[in-house]
Amino acid sequence: ATMLTSQYPSALGVGPFADPGRLSEAAVTLAEVFRQHGFATAAITGGYVSRQLGFDQGFDSFQATPDTPSMAYTVTYADEWLERRDTARPFFLFLHTFEVHQYRPPEEFRRRWVRPYEGSLGELENVQAFVQSAANQERVRELGAEDWRYLRDLYDACLASVDSEIGRLLEVLQARGLRETTLVVVTSDHGEEFGEHGGSGHGYTLYDENQRLPLLLN
């Protein structure tokens, strides 16, 4: 919400993860600014960037991904939206994916990035829940080097999958003759901790591994 409004959460009516509230209708979002200036606006989102929390403000089209979001779905839908958009108007297309959060890379990327591992984490049904739960942080501090390597491999595999789909998005823009006139911005709202300061996941500390983010403009 802060990234889309340039306002602090306290000014937006939103709260912590457990009780997020809803983005204030008084807030002016980036999508609203673009629309006021004649742009067609569309969003394809996953995770908690939802209509229920007010993130649809300013978007002519707001499409939520399925329960298990993937960047592949997002890019395919983006291509479809570009096909049917009003070509007389410039556009702002916001694509959001929750895929890296899942620690469940597509099989192709798992085979390529995740090295053999025989530790106990391989038996977890939900690696994301283990990594992110505050209740597991004591167990997290007992993880060994092989465990951390496994978690990093899963995460890297998810990143590689998303990176591949961003490449496909650039190809879509190129095929539609839009690449040279479209500014593509890639960023994230947080990083991830892998034991650098004794914890895992995100949202618990303000160390660099959580705070240093990519911001790519091309």
C-alpha cells in the first residue's frame, strides 16, 4: 500500500498482517494518478494484494490469480489483456506475484536448482509455513548448514522461475511492438532472511537481508 501511495501505513488505515484493515479510499494510488492522465490501468495480482483490502483503487481491470499463484499465469493473462486493451491509450499494467513466497518451485526449476538433500526439512508439507511462523523460530536457530542450503536452493529456484517469466513478458512486449516504448520496473516489498542473524523469513527484523531490495528500470 505504501509503495502504491507514497504514504506511511499509519496514514492509510492499514495494519499488521493479522489485522490488515483496508486501504483508505481517501488515499490516492498510483493507478488513480495514471487513470486521471488518460492511461488504461490494469492489475493482475496474487497473495494479499486483493480487492478485499482495497488495492483495486484506480484500476479499470483488476484480476486476482488462483489460490496457488504463479508468474506463468500472471504473464499469460497480461498478454491477453494487452491483446484486448484500448490501443489509443497508454497503459499502466501492474503485475504482482506471490510465487517466491511459496518455496514450491515448478518441477523444471526444482530439478535445475535444488541440490540433493536428505535432512528433515524435506519431509515438510509446507516449507513456507515453517520458515515464516514465529512459533518455529527456536527450531530455526538449530538448523545446520545443509538445511540452510536447501532452503536457499528452494528460494533460488522460485526466483529463477519468476525471472524466466519476466523474460517471457519482455518477449510479449517485443512481439506486440511495445518494448521500445514501455518502461518496465521490477521491484519487491521485502527480502528474506536465511539465518544471517539467527532467524528465517521476513517481517521480524530490519537487517539488510530484509531491507535491501531490487529496483530495476528498463
